[in-house]
Amino acid sequence: MDLTDEIIRRKDMRDILTFTIDPADAKDFDDALSLQAINDTTWQVGVHIADVTHYVKQGDDIDKEAYTKGTSVYLVDRVLPMLPEELCNDLCSLRPNEDKLCMSVIFQIDNDANVKKYKIARTVIRSDYRLTYEQAQTYIDNPNSTPSELQQAIGHLNALALILRRKRMAAGALDLEQDEVRFKLDENAHPIDVYFVKPMPANHLIEEFMLLANRTIAEEIGKRGKTMLYRVHDKPDSDKLDTLEAFRKRMGDKISESTLYMLTVRAMAKAVYSTHNIGHYGLAFHYYTHFTSPIRRYPDMIVHRLVARYILGDRHEKMPLDLEEKAQHCSDTEQQAALAERDSVKQMQALWLADHIGEEAEGTISGVTNFGLFVTLNHSRCDGLVHLRTICPGHMLDYEENNFRLVAYASHSRKKRGALKPYKTYTLGDIVKVKIIRADVDKRQIDFLLVEE
């Protein structure tokens, strides 16, 4: 496609060092970073986002289909893209050594990661490098290896990202990162191994600048008093927090970080899209939106159109009608995608454990209910249920919801709370040994049996 006429109308940033950092298996690259020194203490940092709405016009057939889907869906063995592949993997993807159209937020940032000023613009870029997270991490970990412009740029950006992250945490942001479970599949999409991907500083490098761009866009439009599609996150349920705090105090040093993580996440409200700004509790931002992933999230396309209208002065860009209705739709499709992705993981877990029936493994109690214990295997993070009827046969079981535990009492005694000593307790976070006894792939259900020692 000939971009000559469009390039003339845009800020040309093709001569500035630019690169992408994505997973090794990524095919769509919708964000890139650029760096240029202004002086010894100030940097120009460009956050460049694929200008999808240049190609996908509001109300056209592709736009309607993308809105219906709402988001790309990332299953264990495949991706269901929101946009046609020729758009998301080719025309809009910020592949190296190709001229690409972007919406960009161009920051001037000092060495203490203070934003001195910024500009929001339509740009044309030319990515110089396509990096994986592992490659970027190598540059971060080995700053004294062979010098290169790329390595120096990543070093500077990483230093700024660390400061931005530290400031967020100091402002009250929550750090709820967790290792991601991945499966190695054979040629028939059958799992042959389970492994974990741990977030690295290279992930944080990208994340912090994407968060900065998202926050900046939301604040710019919000403070103009214009209707905006925000990404909001309400405060957690106070009753759940009180219960969590009481449990934490009661357990003291015996409670693990992973157990605290589980309880904190369960107390959190879900982040959603809305035209009513209540801020983002988890990120500790007063203004926040999604701007940085228009290839795979429809809300970002809506925000790009709002930016075009309100900030770039494109009066031909129509204000989306029924924006709150669209916000609800985007929240709903996001939740449906999340459920599909979780189901995909559960199905793969069941396939994996179906090959290990009868084996014993160590796990952590990750849920306590009135019908049994959920256990997460430590070596694979596969989740299964220990049914209540199989726990301490011949004993009475008491489910203490607020204490996150099951208590077994001798069946021949009349249980008087506080008077009898429990025979056995099973508390959230306890390490237990289980036997894998059933894995139903169709129902995505896994059953364990406690192995008492």
C-alpha cells in the first residue's frame, strides 16, 4: 500500500531508534518504543501504537465484526484474532524495517522519570529491531557487554521504567504479578510438558511506558471535560478485606505470599470499561484508559477515535454513539474471553493429568468450600478438587468460611465449639500430598484424593 501522501501529513520519526519487545511467538506487534537524547538530563521517549483506525473505519464491516468480538482470545493452542490476519499480522503490525502508521505519545522525561511535557500525534515510524523479552533481558543483565545503540537505549529506558514503577508502588499501586503457566504441545496439540514464564524487568520496561501512555491519554481527555471511555477499577469489598486481615493476623508468619496473593485477588473488584471515571484502584491512577492495544482490544480503537476527535482535531471522526452501552459490551466480551482462556487452560490441565492418573504429587490448598478442598499442584499449577466425602472418613467436618478451613472432629463425640480439640484441620495455604484419581477432559474437571502421612 502506498503511504506517500499519508506520511506527508504525519510527524516523521523514522530516523529515531525504535524497537518492539514482545513474546518470542508473537505475530502482531502493536506497540513500539523510541529513544532520543535531548540533552544530558532529558530524553525524548516515544510510545508508538499501531494506527488501526486509519485502516478500519467506524461502522465498516471489519469494524462491526471487531466490535462484536470485542477482543482477541488467546487459547493455549491457538489465537482467535479480533481483526483479520492481513491487518493484525501484516498491515498494522509494527514489523521491523517497514514504514508504519502510528498514534504516538511523545514524552520529554528527565533522569528522575518526571514528565516535563508531551505531545500526542499521528506519526510514521520504522522499527529498527524486533526483540523478544529474553533478548531485551540479556541487554539489561549485561550492560557492560559489546556497546551498541540498542543496548544503551534499553539501559536508559529500563532505568526510567524502574523509577516509574517505584513511584507507582509508593502511590499505593498493587503488585499482583504471578508466574504464567504454559504448556509445551506436540504436533497433535497434546500437552507433553508444563512450564512457567516469570515476569522479567524487560516486561516491566514495556509495561511502565504503556501505563504512562494510557494514563496520559485518559487524563488529557478527562481534564478537557469530554466524554471518555475509561478503564476503571473500584475499591475492594471492605468485608472481604476485613476477613482477609483477620485471617492474616491469626495466621501470622505461617501465611505464605501465595496465599496472601490468592485472598487479595479474590477481594478485588473487576476492572471494567465505563464513561464514569472512578479511577483505577489497582494501579493507583486517578485517570486511566486502554489506548495501547488496538490490534487486539476494541476499546482501544474507540479511544483512538476519541483522541482523533478531541486532541488531534479530526472533526470527520464521529463521536461513538451510546458510549456507555459500548463500554458495557466491551466489559462483557472481555469477561467472556477470559472465561474461554481459563477453560482452555483447564482443558489442557485435564489432558496433561489424564496421562498421570494414580501418581502422587505435592500441592497447596487454594480453596476451601463446603463441598471440599481445591488443591493446586506445586509442580504444574494444575487445579483439582478433593471431595468432602473423601476427607477424614468417619469424622465430622465443620466448614469455617471466615477462617478458610475445614475442621475434622471425632464422630463419636458431641462437638462443642471451643471445647473439643480438632482431629485435623485443612487451612487455605496448607501444603498437602494428593493422588491424581480422575481427569475429565470434556468437563475440565480434575479430582484428587488426600494422601495422609
